[in-house]
Amino acid sequence: MPAAADAPAGEGGHIHGYGSRPYRTYVLTALLFIFILNFMDRSLLSVVAPQMKPQLGISDTGFGLLTGFGFALLYTLVGVPLAQIAETRHRVWIMSICVALWSLMTAACGLAAEVTIGSVTIGAFWVLLTCRVGVGIGEAGCTPQANSLIADYYPPRARSTALGYYAMGVTLGTMLANVVGGPITDALGWRWAFFILGVPGLLVAVALKLTVREPPRGYTDPPGTPRRETVRFTDGLREIASKKSFWSMTTAATIAAFCGYGISSFQSLFINRSFGLTAGEAALMINVPVAIASSLGTLGTGWLAEKIGSRSTTAIAWLPAAGMAISVPFYVLAFTTHDLRLCLLGLMIGGGAKYGYLAAQYTIGQGVVSAQTRALSTAVLMFMLNLLGYGLGPLFIGWLSDVLFRMKASALGAADLTRAACEGAARANLPAKLEQVCAVAHPQSLQQSLLATASLYALSGAFFLLTCRWLKQDLVAK
């Protein structure tokens, strides 16, 4: 049965939050650091791709499977039951175990090679895919639990900034994967990049358990906020299903994830094919400044929504809607220009404008449900984002790129030319005529695939705008 939230007004929990201000800041920063580690390990495959992909002979479609659906399937399937367990169990313990697991599996990616068991030979692609599935299972225990913890540490008026700060882990993790992984790949090889970035997570898992306290559930909600002492899985789903703003926001965020994860997975390959940069050069010269701009956009949207929230409750929805619309022409510039500086400018402005949706998705997802359903609501959100967004976005771009490559090669009189022949050392051995076909079909097929995907950001913006229609009435703690 619904009951009033048990955070007494006299304690000021619903005003100030759980614990002292310095400790809250430490916990939030610790959770941000773990989310950064999450995306470092998740994004590293895209960073090492220019070197790893030719060595293992993986097609664009196969690479899309590795970066997207291969990771996302078990991530989504495991995420919901883990979140349901977190509604009544120790969230910090769950996160600690999961950090250790995904870090171990990241390191194992560096061991991917052809394996023979008896008379059966397993290709390196399938070994790498298995490791990526393991990373996905571990990372499923991060975001829903972290969002639930943040909502109990920070009161409603401060959550959009806190969740925007936490959401920077997506872009900062991507940035650090490039800062660390790119140079390591150029200097030591792609396998060492997985070892060096994966192993330290085991120590982080121990530090998390020893230093972060589990807060009372619903501690920061105002007195009288509806909540349940225990929530059955079906009750939680029923509550989420009743919130129209949650579903319109989830649709918007899923489309944005489809575009964003797909583009970021192939960004280094695009720079390599179109401008000739190595993995390390693309990481430091392009991906790092783009990630910094994207991080500022994420934090800025959460901060701005908090500042104008007293005048516009729906600002957390219409701000990312505007950002999505602004990003489209800048992505078109980035993917069509022949000037590397203009490409960088387009990617930076496009990323900074659109990534504010990260703060919005977490703030809305937490704000429209009761305290005992927050981890589940985030897990449902993550289920959609990762299965349809992360799972299909990179796979779609890779598939479309391969289709366009075959069409262009055929139109240029080289129907038998393969993608693998245009990559790495194999390209140096091609006859001059086929080399000319590679010079056109290899970069342009990916370029056009990226352009088609980026245009969908406008549709995401439309669904964020639609969210404004129901958000005010759906909010639980205002």
C-alpha cells in the first residue's frame, strides 16, 4: 500500500540530501568515476578498431555486431532482474561485484585469438564477441543502481544537476578511452590497451565497497511523497506503464542512442578512412575534444534545467529537444567536409548540443516514479536504450556501410572487391585500378551511412518535445 516517505522534515533530508555535503560530493564523484570506467571499457573497442579490425579481418557489419548488439543483448537481459534485486538489496554491493566482472572481461578482450579445442576451431571474432558479452553482463549492474543511489543522496531540486554530472561519465569515459587507449594502441598494440584499461577496475570495485554507504530509500523525497515499502516487479512495471512522459522520453532517448552509439563506434574508422589518421591520432586530435564538448553539453543541460526549473518544469525535456535539432546540420558539416578542422568543429558542436539528453533521460526517469521503483525504471530505460539503441545503432551503420560499399564497388567495375582488401596491409598489394576503387568506395560508404543516421536526431528532438505534454502531471516529487 502507498505510504508517506519516511524522510522527516525536521531532519532536512528532503532539503539537503543524505550525509554531509562533502560526503555527498565524494559519493557522486565516485559514482561518476565508475561510470567513466564503464564507458572507457565499453568504448575501447572503437578506439583500437583502425588497428584491430584489419588484423582480425572483421567486416563493418561484424564490427557493428561487436560494438553494438553483441554487447547489448546480455546487458539488457541481465539489467532488469539486477535492478529488481537492487530495489530491496544492497546497491553498493551489487555495483562492486559488477565493476570487478566487467573489468576482468575487458582485460580478457586483449587475449582474443583463434582457439582450437579438439577438432573445433573457434575464430578470434567469436572469442572477442564472448568477452564483449561478459563486459555487457558486468556493466548491467552500474547505471540503474547508481541512479537509485543518487536519487536518495540528492533532493528533487538538485537531482538534475547531480544526474547531469553523473551522466558526463558517457562522454568523459569515451574521452579517456581515446586519451589512454589511442596512444597505447599506437605504441604497444591493441591487445595491451585492453589489459592496461581493464585491470585497474578490480581495485576500483574494492574501493567502492569500502567507502560508499548505502542510504535509506526515499530519504530525500519530501514528506507525503507516495511510496511503497516493498514493490513487486509487476507493480513497478504497472507504475512505469502509467507514465506517458516516461515512454515518450524513452522513445526520444532510444533514437538518440541509436544515432549516438552508432556514430561514436565508427567515428575513429571514419577519420581514419577519410583523413588518413592513425588510431592514436584520431583519438587525440578528434575524439578527445569532441568528448570534452559533449561533456560540457551534458552538464550544462542539467544545470540550466535546474536554474530555470522553477519557471518551467518541462525545461528538462524541451532543452534536449532544441539540442537535437541544432546538432543535425553540424553533423552534416562534419561528415561532408574535406577539411579536418571543419570536421572537428562540426563534431564538437553537434556533440555538445545533443548530449544534453543524457541528463534529461535520467532526471525524467527518476522523477516520474516512486522511490522504490527508481532502479527498475532506469533498468527499463536502459533495456530500451541498449537493446534498440546501442544494440542496433552500430550494427545498422556497419550493415549499411557494407551494402553501400558493394554498390559503389560494383558501379566502378570492381564487383568482386571486398572490404578487407581495402584495409591494412592488404590494400598495398592491390593493382592501381582497384586501389582507386578503394579510395572512393571505402570512405564514402561509411560517410553516407553516418549521414543517414545523424539525420534521425531530428526525430529524437520531436519526441523530447512531445514529453513536455505529460511531464508536469507525471512528476512524483516536485
